Amino acid sequence: MGSGVVGTATGEGFLAAGHEVTFVDISASRIRELQSRGHDVRTELDLSGESDSFIFLTLPTPHAGYEYDLRAFSAGSTAVGKALKASPARHTVVVRSTVPPGTTEGLVKNLLEENSGMVAGEGFALASNPEFLRAVSAAEDFRNPWMTVIASRDPQTVERLRLLLSPFGGDMRTFSNPAEAEFVKCSHNIFNAAKISFWNEMWLVAREIGLDLDPIAATVAKSAEGSINPQYGIRGGAPYGGVCLPKDTCGFLGFADGVGVDMPLLRAVVQVNEHLEKVVSNEVEAAAEQAVPNTDRA
């Protein structure tokens, strides 16, 4: 459902692996393009004569200001629900688009149940399988994934998706809560955005003082534990401490200000850490108060 970059790469990847695939889309130009490649393309999903199948939701989820625009996703989920109602088979609906955590078991589940008259987990299966496809190499990324994430409340659904996707290779991670898989994908993209923004801020400072950032960044990418150790810094709920990190985050902010460069990202890094220090301190104090033994005797 939805045959843009992600939907086309996903469908053609399954076709190349020997599966039967139907593409569903409402764009006339996209339909013509897929038909010219010899694919089975429809403008509507029809499951009336279909046996058990996987229905991948690969619909657009752009942002509107500081919110996800889920209108196309809502329309697609509604259409799938209506198609499920007309099918005696038990299909598996898989959310593959990037969506905010909770969408699979919230918006999608509700619309599927409302329009099909069925209950998730009984009349149909429901899962999350976020894509990790780059626009410039989507087809290759699908055929050779570096990471596959699957999540469903139903262990059998997780296993069926694992069997479907494992032949493509790559590291596979499974979860029992679809929101976890959705959070993985959002965090994945936001981490990449934060890293790009970090080096853009550092580029502004380097330019101001006459330094070429490229060899500096390439060296840091090999020297910083945060770059070479996948486990470094990923334990949430604890502020950074020691000597170097507080010293250099705060000190460099003053240095940048002195050369006339504002660093809002670095300032936010310091502010988040200071906030976590307060949160942890308050929780430790609360735990200590609860642990004080009651010495009163009857």
C-alpha cells in the first residue's frame, strides 16, 4: 500500500526473491511507471480472492510543522480495513513507514478494526517493520539490509516475518511491542540529524577561526569513543560526568561566543545534562527517604 520510493523498493525486492507482489497506489504517473516494468499494479486493494498475505503499509508520513501528517496513512489504513472485511483469509498488516511511537497499536489498529469488523490478533495479524532505506540506494538497501527490525504482540507473527525477511541477511532485532520498533526508527533518523547538525555547528566555529574542518572531523570520527564504540553513551537516564565532558562543553560555549558564533545545539547539550542531573538527584533523594527504616514499635 503506497508505491513510492519505499514501496517500490520493497515490492521489487520481494519480487526478485520469488514472491508474488501487487503494488497499490493512487498516483497515475507512478502506476504507469510500475506497469511499464511489467508489475501488477492496482488503484485499490482487493483481497476478496486472496489467500493469506502480508500487506505492507508504505504510505507517506511527512511532517506538518512539528507534527507528523498521518492523513495518507489514515486513508490507507481505512482502505485496508475495508478490504479485510471482504476477505475470508487471515492477512498480516505490517507498518513499514516511519511513524510516531504508538501508531501501529493506536491509529492503525483502531482504523483496521473499525472498518473490518475484526479484532487484531484474531481476524488479522498486526506488526511493525520499519524501513531503513536511503532514497538514493533504496533498492540495494532492501536487497542487502544492515538492520531489520520486527515487532508484534504475537510471537507467531514475529516468526513469520523473520522467516520472510531473514534470507535478505543483515542484523535482525525483534521486539514484542510495536512502539519499540517505531521508536527505533524515529531515534535512528533523529540521531543522524543531530550528528549532521553537530558538525555543522563545529564547521561554523572552524570557519570563523580559519581552520579546515574536514581533516579535523575525520580524525575525531576515529578518536572519539562515541564514534567507535556502539555501546558508548546509549544508556539513558544518567547525565555525563567526570572532568572532560562538563569542562569542554561549557568552556567551548564561551570560546565560541568569544569569536561571535552561536551554538544552540551545544547549549542544548549542556541544558539537557543539567536537567538530568536534577532529575537523578531528586530520584535518589526520594529513594533514600523511602528506604529510611521505621523504628517505631507498637
